[in-house]
Amino acid sequence: MWKVQALVVHILLMGSVLSTYFQPTILPNLEPQKTMRDLGFKPPADRLVVFLTDGLRAATFLARNGSDVPDLRDIFRKQGRIGISRTCAPTKTRPGHIAIFGGFYEDPTAALVNFRYNPSNFDTVFNRSRNTIGWAHRNVVKIFIRLPHGGAPMRFKSYMEAELPEKLTCDKWTFEKVQKFFKKGANVREFRNLKSVVFFVYLGDMDIAAHRFKPLSKRFHKKLQYTQRGIQTTYELFERVFNDSRTAYLMTSDHGTTNEGSHGGGSTHEVETPLFMWGAGVTREVVDSEA
Ligand SMILES: *[C@@H]1O[C@H](CO)[C@@H](O)[C@H](O)[C@H]1NC(C)=O
Ligand SMILES: *[C@@H]1O[C@H](CO)[C@@H](O)[C@H](O)[C@H]1NC(C)=O
Ligand SMILES: *[C@@H]1O[C@H](CO)[C@@H](O)[C@H](O)[C@H]1NC(C)=O
Ligand SMILES: [Zn+2]
């Protein structure tokens, strides 16, 4: 009998810990802020392109003064700003994406119970922009596609790795889909006329390559070359299609990776991700806040 009592006490103790610390982090009844357009100002950009390199850590991006990402370094030589963004544990794909696009650390109960599905509704920049189009892994798309959108559904093209002809060709798939999309004159015309667009370019290979080869290996490095080159050519494609200096670019990751190619914990390599911004509205000059 005492065993049952001990078990009950333990369950109660566990429950009290969970209910004390694992509270939902979403604040109810928040009023959306007015946008610059609502206030009568011209925003610095009409569209944002997000390159999300899944699992690429800041240490890899910044290694040897950027020599491992030479094409991105070439962009940075001329423009943009670089920093390190910090995510938090659990360093997984879903909480990382929700932090970037929803702007909050996910409800830890949800993270604890299920890594793939968030039971609560939350607003995102995708939804706020009212015009989102993306190319991503289906598991990533699932995080956002079911959220209420109030009449502006996000447009995602998605894949599963099993559907790709070769292993580690997720990024190839994405780059080619973006190219194909802009080959259609109707798509170009439609998007040239839209304001406040978010293009979500999800790149999944870095995460898979890190798991498989580990981030310090030659094979990982080779994959990184392909991906960073693809980002540069896709950037150039956007600049050709929207030749109006009204596009802002962001390159970042949802989480990092340890030297062993794992993630989930709170170590520096897992938490620190690259943050590279360039294009419209990103100035290089340091503004003197005292002036
Ligand atoms: C990186 O660049 C800085 C400034 O140009 C230089 O002082 C430093 O030695 C470089 N580091 C490496 C590892 O190349
Ligand atoms: C998305 O935006 C619409 C319109 O602003 C809003 O009605 C809807 O509640 C938003 N979705 C979420 C999940 O907040
Ligand atoms: C953008 O258009 C200008 C002329 O309006 C042209 O000189 C320039 O090469 C174009 N840039 C790109 C990237 O196509
Ligand atoms: Zn991930």
C-alpha cells in the first residue's frame, strides 16, 4: 500500500513542478501594432526574403572570417550586417521556427509533450504580412499551415525527403522551385504588384548533413559550399526579378549543432545561430543614439 502512496506523492510533486514552470507563454488578447503603412509612412522595404538554413550554427558561418561561406562574404563586403542570434533549448526545428516567425519561445508544455505539433494558435509575420509564399520541408510547413489566417492563406510548396530523387538534395529542390516560380510571367507580375510580401526559402540540407557527416567534416563543408552558393544565386535572381531596391534579405537558422552533429540542448554551438541581413532598409552606418 505504501508503494501506491509514494507513487501518488511523486505524481503530485511532478505535476506541481510542471504546472508551476510550464505555463503557456502566449499572452492573450494582445492588440496588433499599427504598421508603418497604417501610420502613413513608407516602410523601408516592400518584401522580405528569408533564407532559413536549418541547423547551421553561427560558429560555422563565422569560421575563419567567413572563408567557409565565400559567396555570402562577397555580399557582405558590399552591404549588410552580421550578428549572432540566440535561440534557446530545446534547440529543435519547431521551437526555432516559432521563435523566428512567431516571436516567442514556445509554450514549454507543448515542447515537452510533442515536438511536432503545437496545440495553441499564435500569430506570425507570415500571417501579418498577408502575402506569404514559401518552399519548405512538409514538417516545417505543418507548423504554420493550420493556423487561422483570416482570409489570407500562406502559400507553401513542400516536400518530404523520401520524394526527392537523391539524398541531400533538399536545397537543390528549393532553389529550383524558386527559379521555376519566377519563370512564370504571371507570378512575376502578381508579386511585383504586392506590398508586404514574405518569401520563405527553407534550406534543410545543413541539418541533415550535420547529423550525417558532423559539422567539421569535409563532406559537410562541401554541402555548405553548395548551399551558400545557392543563396547567393537566389538573391541575384530576386534582384533581377524585383529590380527596385525594395527587397530586404535575412539569412538565419532555427538552431545550431554540436561538433558531434546533434542538437536539442543548450550549449553555445546549439544555441548560437547566424544572423545576416542585407538589402533594403539595412544600413551599414552605425547610428549614434546620443545624437
Ligand atoms: C580576420 O580578419 C581580421 C581583420 O581583418 C584579422 O585581424 C584576423 O587575423 C582574421 N582572422 C583570421 C582567422 O583570418
Ligand atoms: C492572422 O491575421 C488575421 C487578420 O489580421 C487575424 O484575424 C487572425 O487572427 C490571425 N491569426 C492568428 C493565429 O492570430
Ligand atoms: C536593374 O535595372 C537597371 C536599369 O534600370 C540595370 O542597369 C541593372 O543592371 C538592373 N539590375 C539587375 C540586377 O538586373
Ligand atoms: Zn532544425
